[in-house]
Amino acid sequence: MNEQPRFIETDLLALFLRAAPLAIRDVRVYRRNIIRRKVVIDEREVMLVNGIPGQADAYALVRGGRHIELETKAAKGKMRAAQVRWRAFCEAWGVPHLVLRALAGELPDETVNRWCEELRAIL
């Protein structure tokens, strides 16, 4: 029996980044990289920080200036407290925030196509 390869959230997001502009002409989706790591620069250990804890994994820009926050979750993924706070902030500011969830047993292409339709539905 051929078992489908397991796609993690990051894999699905990468597929979605490529598929969304093809499926929805006036939308571009960009990954947001959140970094919090100790690094050594010139023999000094420093904390490298980029982004705000809880920010969504990606964001969509819609032709004309609309902005949509996009949080992606694997089938068993859960929102962390910081992510819930970010979503609440977005909602309070009138910024659309969409949580795109994979479904158990769903093929990656099915997930990505459904996510494109979920994004299209809020435009």
C-alpha cells in the first residue's frame, strides 16, 4: 500500500505561497519569518530577534492595498496564546485574520486548493 508523504505546516505553506497568486490573480502571499535565536557575531553572543511573537505565518496583499493575516495550521496544530493575542489585535484593528487548517487525511493539493478558496471567500 502506498502511503502519502506527511506534509508539515511549513511544507503546506510553501505550496500555498506558490498556488495562491495563480488561483487568485490580484493576491500575493508572503511568508513572515519570525526569528528568535542566539548567534555569534564577531565572537560575541547576541540575541537575533525579528518579528512579534504570535504574528501570523504569512500575509496576503490584495491589489488596491488590502492586507490579510494568514495563520497556517497542520491537522493537529493548535493556536498558541501569543497567536490568539495577535488574532485579537488584528480583529480589534479591523485587519482580516484567517486561520488556514489542514484536515486529517487530506492530500496536500486538496489542502492548498481549499485554502485558496477560503482566502478568495473573504475578498
